[in-house]
Amino acid sequence: MLNYIWLALLSIGIASAVIYDLSDYHENKYMNGKNLPAYFVRSGESEGKGELIIPKDTYSKFYRAEIEKDIKNKIDYKPAKGKNNYNIKITTGENDPQLWKEIAAANGDKTDITGKLVFNNVKVSDTAEVYIRLEEVSFLKLKNVTNAAIDYASTAVNISLGLIGIMALWLGLMKIAEEAGLIRKIAILIKPLTKFLFPEVPSDHPAIGSIIMNISANMLGLGNAATPFGLKAMEELDALNDKKGTATNAMCMFLAINTAGLTLIPATAIAVRAAAGSNEPAIIIGTSFFGALCATIAGITTAKIFEYVSKGNVDLKSFIKPLFFFLLLIGMTVILFLNGLSAEAIKNTLTIISTVAIPLIILAFVGYGVFKKVKIYEVFVEGAKEGFKIAVKIIPYLVAMLVAIGIFRAGGALDLFVKLLSPLTDLIGFPAEALPMALMRPLSGSGSLGIMSEIISVHGPDSFIGILVSTIMGSTETTFYVLALYFGSVNIKRARHAVIAGIAADIAGILGALFIVKLLFG
């Protein structure tokens, strides 16, 4: 499955880039070779400095794209061949049109546009009518694809190297807890739950402790702690795998739970909303939990269905009924708790818990190790060595997946999918403005964060669309990144139904977010 997904991301990304570039070339989108009228104002500070002014009506007519206000840019100029002919460099800023930003991005400096400036039959004066002819650009999407492949490969390596310290810390502590027997005690306490979710894994196996620590850290929003625990869990699950390279049912279930992204406090989305000036940035705690709960139910149910079908068992009642009542019980318990507190009280409570959780975990693990007379320093170092090995091992897998995602995004495939899916999403009342966020969320955490921030800046954090994209951010997880990270750590090449379960969780989380936000704020 991962082979087909990887091939699809690469081929669709490159194909869409070619389609867009050919269309732009045919329409001359960037007006190559055309003269754009403008006004020049020379700076009094020094020779070779000035300001370029382009009225919004002139720009809109020239590029066939509306803008809201006149363009005013500082420029550098110096004489070139020809009468009243000058080479110029324009430095673009945040307020410049998107089209100019695309032209600048094609340049090596990312923010500069070069071109020619010609005075209309007059010499250089303090103020004059001029026209400019910007540098010719073509095949920008393919250039973006090339840049994305290089940038995302570098990002993948940086992520892996950045994990080394965190992995060494947490796997060292886990090793102490294992040697002291603390992990086994935790596993015994929650045996009924783990027996239902992971029937193939012995209840006292080290994998169970790592799984519980991973899920708990994720729910508290402790991503730095959750990832090492998750990678350790995958390593322990692979120790039970008699078909190396192929995901087991337990691995698929674990990935389904992780890709559901069940978090009690969506800290990132709340922070973005607060920075954007929201009156109630924490109002999405309840809606995000509802969406994530829908994702969790869908992910676990899908994984269980495939698990039973793979065993030749068609009696679905034997697991759907207990699954339904279990998740209903968990959901009702948390909802009743949340219902008794204000959004601000919930945020403050969970923030305190998240703040003290890591110091308490460190103290508890080390303290219990001392109590059980474990050689804590030596055992910690042994565990830390494992963390280093795992962090380095995942580099090729992250490079492969993130480069494919980068090419898919840079090639404009996301825009094509938005256009294709718009008729369907219109039927269920899903705003077209929020669709890019829904499509990007399973692919890239940073990409979806950027899209969410842009949407909030346009529509406002407390608008229906602003609350919806914030809820989607808190209700779902970056599925393909998680798959590449966790499966890469144990060289899994055949993902089986983990991808389908993860996508089912994403769809359920997005639809759940739409339902609850419409119900409360629509």
C-alpha cells in the first residue's frame, strides 16, 4: 500500500506541475515580455534608490487579477544599455500580490524580482512616468517541485536528528521503568482495555507499557514524549512479529489510534487562535475532542473489522458491541467532566497537568528504579543508546515520504483536488475555503498549520470557518508522517490496513468537526 501511495504522490505532484506550467505558458500568466506602466519616485537619500508605484487598476488590468490597493515598493536601479534604460531590483513584502511573490520565489533570493525600467522620453527625474518589464519566468511549478524535493529531504534529516536527544532521554527512562518492573504493573492495571485492542500481545509484554505511555502523552499534548514512546512500542511489537517487514494487526491498531490524534487540549490550534486575537481561543477544546473521538472510533472500528476479516471471522457482533459501549462510556465520561467546567477552566486544568506531567514521569521512573535497587545510570545509558539507533534508522523512510508530500504540494496537486472535490463538499455544506486545510492535514503538520493561520487571518479566528479549521487541526493527525515515522523505525514495507484505518480516522475526524461546529456555531 505504501508503494502505491508514494508513487501516487510523486506522479500526481509532477503531473499537476506540468499541467499548470503549460497552462500558465499558454495564457502568459506572468506577462513575459510585456511592459507594465508605473510611476517612479527617486529617493533623496542616495543615487540608485527609488520607489516604484503601480496603481491597483493598472495592475489589475495588466495581470487580469484584482488587488485591493496600490503597490509601493522600494527599488534599486543602475544604468543599463539603451537610452533611459535601467536594471532594477524589487524587494517584495507581505503586502505584495501573490503573483509577484511567485515570481520572486522563482529567483534564487526568494524575495527579489529583477527587471528593466525605462523612462518615457525623459531623463531620470524625481517623479516620472515609466514602464517596467520584469524578468521572464516559466515553469515555476516544476522549479517549485525541484526546490521542494531538496527542502523536504533536508527537513526529514533535521527531524530525525532532532529526535536523537529526545529519544535518548525517554527510552533511557523507559529502560529504568522496565528493569524496575513498573511497566508491567501499569500493563496489569489496564489489562481489560489492552486485551480488547491488542489481543495478540501478551498483557505483560513491554510493548503494552510503551503503548499506554504513548497514548497518555498524546492525550496530554506532550508530543516530545509521545513520539519516543511510540517508536519504542513499535520496536517491541516488531519483536512479536513473525513476518518481518509486514505490519501485524497490533501495529495497525496502534497506528490507527495514533493517527486519530485524540488530544484533550489542542495547544497548537489554541495558540494560533490567541495570537490572531480570538476572544475565546480555548472554545475549540470541546469541539476538537468530539472530532478526535469520532476519528478514534472510526480508526479502531476499521482496524478491528480488517483484523477479524483477516482471521476469517465474519461474526462482527462479537467485537462491534463491546467496542461501541466502551467508546461510548469513555466519551460520556469525558464529556460530563468537560461539561461541568468552563472552557477557560478546562484549559487551565489541562495546562497544569501537561506542565507537571513530564517532571512527575521522570521523578516516578527514576524514584521507582532507586526503590527497586536498579543501577539507574547504567540502565539509562543502555536505553539511550537504543534511542540513538532508532532516530538514525528512520531517516530514509522520512526522506522518502516527506519528499513525496513536498512534491505533491509544490506541484499544485492540492489545488486540483480542491476543484475536483468542491462539488461533493458543497453537498454536505463543507466550506470551500476550509477544504485545503482538510486535504493538507493528513499530509503535513507544518503545511496544515500554515493554511489554518492564513484562513484565520482572512476570515477571523471566531468566525464559523475560523473555528472549523481550528477544530480540524485539533481533531486529526498527520497520518502519512506518522506512518512513515513509526513503520520506518522497524522497516515495515507492507502496511496492510493501517493506511485505510488512518484515512478513515481522518475522514471521520473532519466530518465530526464539521458536524459539531455547525451544530454549535453554524
